[in-house]
Amino acid sequence: MGRNSGLTGLSVLIVCFFLLVVVPIPSKAKECLTTAVSQEHCNSVVVHILKAVAKKMDADLTIRHAPFARRLCWMRTGEIDLMGGLLKRPEREDYIYFVMPPYVTKNRKVFFVRKGDAALIARYEDLYGYKIGTKIGSQYFPRFDRDPDIVKEPTRSVKLNFKKLIDGRIDAVVYSLRSGLLKLHEMNLVDQVDVADYAYLEDNPVYIGISRKSRIWHQREKLEQVVREMVASGAVKTIIDDYYADLRKKVSGER
């Protein structure tokens, strides 16, 4: 009887061993963050930054495509979790938590004009009397955004604005310098457009924002810590510098 008991005990140990080896232990599912960008910016520097943030959080990133105004609606409802490339505005704070610190503190806005017209806009006051192409839902810098005397021609995309500029239907397009040059390169319009002499160079912090109705709202402190560390270490600056260095190589290599 003692021998049988020993064999039984050994059998139990062997079975337990094989169960431990064969039966997989379920791992914790990765968190999934959802963001959105315009179709034309599906590989923008903002996307690169958000991917890096998601990786630091050990999360997957799902990217949807929509115009800017619709993306803000999605942030209001919690349909997407976060966005990058945001300016902090009081009316947005009701539904967006702006992650501190901003990942960019200066953001040059320029006015793209037709070739040979750069001197037409040499100071802010020169904007009066011209039709300026803007993007629906976008804001650029406080003085311009609040100035009722500037004629603004909003459209759904920057691409459409540049087409209107070339066609002579508007006089200038306001946009960030780097993103504008990228779009002109994609449209093969680099040789037909100049950058006006006047540019907005003051502090203009740019943020990542979290929807206040997001599924990951409880993780906002963790996300904010990740962003803080990436900004302090220079990781964000490296992503931005590398992105535009690659862009410059592409432009110079194809001209």
C-alpha cells in the first residue's frame, strides 16, 4: 500500500509539471490608445511622437483619419483618446486635458504666397486687404485668430488652400513652415510658392491632449509622466529633428 501511495504521489507531481509547462499563463492584454490625424498627415511628426509615447506606455496605438474639426468632436465624445499638435484654448479645456509640459514651445507660423510675392507681407499689418487661406477648425496664433479685420477663407484642407493660392483665388496660406513645405513637396508646387517675409515667431506651445471622456482617463498621470520624461531627456526633440532631417534629404535628393 505504501508503494502504491508513493507512485500516486509521483504521478501527481508529473501531471502538475506537465500542466505548468503545457498550459500557457494568459498575459495581461496591452492597452490600446486611439488617436486621429488627417489623411494627408498619416505619417507626420505628430504620429511619430504619439507612437513613441505609446511604446513607452507599453500600449498599442490605433490611428484613425478625419478632418481637424471632426477630430475635435471625437475628443469631446471620447471616441478617440488623445491628439497631438494641439494649441491650448479655453474653449477646449472643457473636454480636453492638456498634458504638461508642451512638447514644443515655439511653433513658427508663416504665410505662403505665390512665387515672387514674398515682400508683399513683410509685417503683420500687411495682411489687411488680402484673402488668407485657413483650415476649418484650426487656430494659428492669438492676434491672428482674434482679428476680425483680416479676411479669412477657411477650407477643409491645406491641400485645397494651396490649389486656391496657385489659381489666384486667395493671396496667402497660413500654416506651419515645416508642414507647409512637406505638403508643397507632395503636391510638386515647391517651385511655384514662396514664404512671405513676415512670420509669427513668438512662444506658441503645442500639446498632447487627452479626452476627458477617454477610456484611459485614469492613466493620464502615467501618460503625463512619460511625456515629461521624453521632453526632459530630449527624446521628443530628437524625433522632430530626425523627421525633418529625413524630409530635407528627400526634398534635396529629388530636386
